[in-house]
Amino acid sequence: MPCLLYNLAIAPLIQKIRNSQLNGFNVSPDLTRVLVKVYADDTTVFLGPDDDPKKLQGCLDIFCLALTGRFNNLKTEIIPLWSAGSHREIIRTREFKN
């Protein structure tokens, strides 16, 4: 039963992210964008260099509000693919700054 409930709950979040203004990454002209991938209880969101992390946060906030839940920040990882300076700053502060 928990797996079924999880799937019913996570599907709207994934759809909200996919329908957002986030672009993700274009890997090649033959493939569609890579934005969100889900496996069991792990979700990975790929933000492209022009994406605003605050838009992703908005999707997550709506999801948490609707389900009266929250994300475990201790299990949340940010892996930047930008410059080394940005990478160090995000590790230091755990915040995106635009």
C-alpha cells in the first residue's frame, strides 16, 4: 500500500515540474530534454544553466503544501554543473544565488 500511495502522490509533482518553465538539459537534437527522472523514492531534477532554481522550489512548495509534507533537507543534494566558483559557493551556503 505505501508504494501505491507514494506513486499517487509523486505523479502530480513530476507532472508539475515537467509542465513548469524549467528547461533542463538538451543532450542531443535527437533526444527530448532531460528534466526530471524518478526511480523508486529517488527523484533527480536536472536544471539547465538558464533555469531559475526558485521555479523548482515553487513546484516543491506547492507539492508540500498540498500534501502537508516536507522534504528532508539532510537527504537533499545539489550537484552543480556550472563553474568551479559557483560550485564552491553552493557547497558553502547550500543556496543558489542568481
